Amino acid sequence: MFESLPGFRDFYPDQCAVRNHLFRIWRQTANSFGFSEYDAPILEPLDLFREKSGPEVVSQLFAFTDKGGREVALRPEMTPSLARLAGARAGSLKRPIKWFHIGEHYRYEKPQRGRLRAFYQFNADILSEPSPAADAELMALCIKSLTALGLGMEDFRLRLSDRNIWYYFLAANGISEDQTAGALEIIDKRERVDRQVTLEKLARIAGESAENLLGAIESLSGVRDFERMQQILSGSTDCDDDALEKISRRLEDWRTLLGHLEDMRLMEYVEIDLSIVRGLAYYTGFVFEAFERKGKLRSLAGGGRYDRLVQKLGYEDLSATGFAMGDVTLCDLLSRKNLLPGVVSVPDIHVILGGSKERAIALSDILSLRELGLRVEYPLKETGFAKQFKQAGQSGARFALIYGSEELVADSVKIRDMGSGGELLLLRKELKTAIIDLLETGISGKSQ
């Protein structure tokens, strides 16, 4: 007896149908935004992830030495692979680069509710476009991907923040550039630990000024509207003229971003929340996360701008912004909201057969209908008519095609609409042409 490994999932047909429904919505939405799909190997050189996230990331990966002596890892995320692909052909790619990916990822961490060792993600990125319009486009795609699944503004919110604002703010409060990454990591974890723990960590950076710094951080973290953010940043009187100019230009970027979201009628889903920092060091500008509004308040998606990553990996400098949306917490929310489809994979047609002669004739028609893209099922072994009609009703098929002895003599087939009960007798040569129209209109009445 064998079981799947901890943190990995089996997908039986009903679960696979739900997963494919999710993938279909993601893919349709990305295509509607003009994104192109790409793919890459699930196994990458370990150094690709070391270079992106640092040597400590190895403990979180399924990493090993392959038979060729190479250090490799199963991908924990898609961004490094994307950077590798885009960087390798940067000179020949149409810009801006708008790509998306749907695939499985792997992290070697303790499995828990909402977090598994193997999970699927929808990744979408725009490269080589530094303007806030690209950030707005990604946020719009994130929002519309959720609403396309049936979620509304009462179900989730997109919390919007800005790493650049934090850089300028921390500099105005005496934090040097080489201390900024550590300070942002502390800010990112602030809501999940006691205030005293945060204060002690800040004291290692700011010394005796830690209490004042934490108060300033709490003030900025509490910002929920643009006007209040302007007031706080304008009050940074300790800034030099260069810092004030940077803040002024950044506020103009905010006006552009919010204007785009307003024009797309999406601001009702968006909340400015500067407590969102996203602790990963490679983020460089606007960052955002989609959160549940009620219940478990878990993150459904997250992303932001990462302008220096492609260059860091050794390629041409390309601006970049993107997000990832995982299937685990999202499907949990959709299940609780009764938004997951029930039976997804049902046949269009269920064929009911008489004896071996009828079967021989029907198999040719079945193949012709399948060539039209229809899903057609039939009994693989001889079974009585009564049982076949029962199976046809249970299958959820729109139509039953009946091949009996009378139909065999007349070279015809009887079509039964499983919804209305209406029946229609057709010559077999007419079947392929007529079936598409019948799937749209159905058969009314008892017989025709």
C-alpha cells in the first residue's frame, strides 16, 4: 500500500475537473489582456535561485545533485525562470513583454492548511515597461482573474503599497541604504509579532531612536488613502532637497497609477495599505496583495515591481512587474463560497446500442462526431437497453443516440433529448450536419 508524499496531492477526475476549470479561467482572462503563455522546465540550476534569493533559500527547496554532478532544484516560483528566458532573448522580443504561466511549483516546508509542498500558480508579468501603467495593468488582471471566478468586492480586496515610499521614508528617518533591507523585513513581519519584539529588532538598527522610528512606521503603516500619505510624506522636514524631489516624483507616479485604476472602474476593489511591504528583497516599487475580506483573511495573490532582477541574473537590464496567484487558498475560498463547479466533465452524447451489428455501424458515427470535438461515450461491452438508458440519464449527456434493430434496417439513428424527452429520427448521413444545430436548439415535443 502506497500513499502520496506529505504536502503533495492526488487529483481524481472530479478534482482534476475543478483544477482545469481554474486553469481555464486564468488562461481566458490572461488572453483577454493580451498576455502570451510560456513555459520552462520544472528543474533549474540551483544557482538560479541562490542568485535571486540568497544561499539561505536552499533549505526551502527540493534541491539535490543530479547524476551529472550538477546542483539542481525543483522550481519554487516562476520569476527566476522568466528572467532567464526573457534575458536570453531580450534583443529580439516584442516589447513590452507580457507573458503568463500556469504550472506546478515546489517548496520543501512543513505542510499546513493553505500551504503545501506542491502547488499550482498563475504567474503574470510585464517586462520592459517602467511606467505605472504596467503596474495598473497587472493589478487589473489580478482583480479580473478573481472576479471571473465569481468573487466580488465583498470577498476580496487588493491592498496596495510602495517599497519606494518606504525607502524614502526610512532615509528621512535616519536609516542608511545598507540598513534598509533589514528594516523592511522587520516592517513586513511587524503585524505577526508582538510590538516589543519589533522594537528590539529595530533597536539593532536605529539604536536609541528605535521607539521614535517605530512610532513613525506605525503612522505610515496606518495610511489608507492617498491624501493622508501625502500629508505624512510632506511632513518629512528632515529630508534634503534631493529626497523631497524623489518623494514628489513618486507621488506623481501614484496619481498616474490610481488614475488608471479609476478609469478601469476597479478602485472599489483597491485599498491603499502601506503596511504591505512584501519582505522579499528584490521588490523595488509598487507592491500589492489580494486578501480575503472576511473569514480567514488569507492572501490570495501577491506581487510587485522587481526592476533589477533580470540584470542581477546577468542579463540586459529590463524593468519588470508581476504577480502570482496560488490554487490552494483560492480553491479553499471558492469552495466556502460555493463557487466551484459541480460536474464539469460530462458527455455531449451517450450512445445506446443494440447488438454487435448495431455496434459496428455506430462506431463509425461515433468517430465522426468525436472529430467535431464532441465528447461521446458508449458502453464498451454489450448491455441491455434498460441499463443503457439508465446510464445515459446518469451521465448528464445532452443527447442519447439510439441504434436499434429498426434503425439498423432504415440506416437511421434516433436522437433523444435527455432534457425535454423529445425524439427525432434522422438518416445516418444527416447526423453529422444536424447534431451541432441540435446541441444549440434541443428537441421539443415527444417525437418528430
